[in-house]
Amino acid sequence: MDDQPKQSLYGVDVASWRSLCEAADLFKRLAPWSWMSGDEIFGLRLPGSSQIAFISIVGREIKPPACHVLLGWEALSRFRLALMGRGSFFYISRATSSCLRT
């Protein structure tokens, strides 16, 4: 049995951080911003959750490249309004805590 204490950073174990970094590296190598535009949005439902995470990849038109994660239908609606010039991107990311930059 392993008697060494688990290492963590901000309460998250090192293995999870390693997995996140590997996923970020894969995202960077795939470079989806080179073949997707920011108005192409897709949704993912994570196992064990009823909420949909809508994903928008930007970087072709806007630098630096980013992956916007919009949690739920309301966040998607606000994002679409902002794309049409009738809303604020700042409000979306602040209100939903859903904007992740690479």
C-alpha cells in the first residue's frame, strides 16, 4: 500500500493537473482555430450531468486562440446575442464563469 501523502495544488491532485495539461497540449496541437470559426458552436453533455456545455473555438479572427465554454442554454443565448452586437462578452464570462482562454 502507498503510504505517501497525495500531492495536490489548489486542492486538486497532481494526476488531475497532469491530465488537464495533456488535454491542453492536445488542444494546442490540434489547433481547431485554424479550421473552425467562432460562430461554429457544438455542445457536450458530460457523464453524470444534465447540463450541456457549449463550446466555441476562436483564434482565426481573434488572437490569442481561446476555447469558450458556455454552461447551459442561458449562457449560449447570451453569447449569441453578443455575437449579434446586442450583448456584452464581458457580462457572459463574468455571469457564467464560463470563459476559458488557452
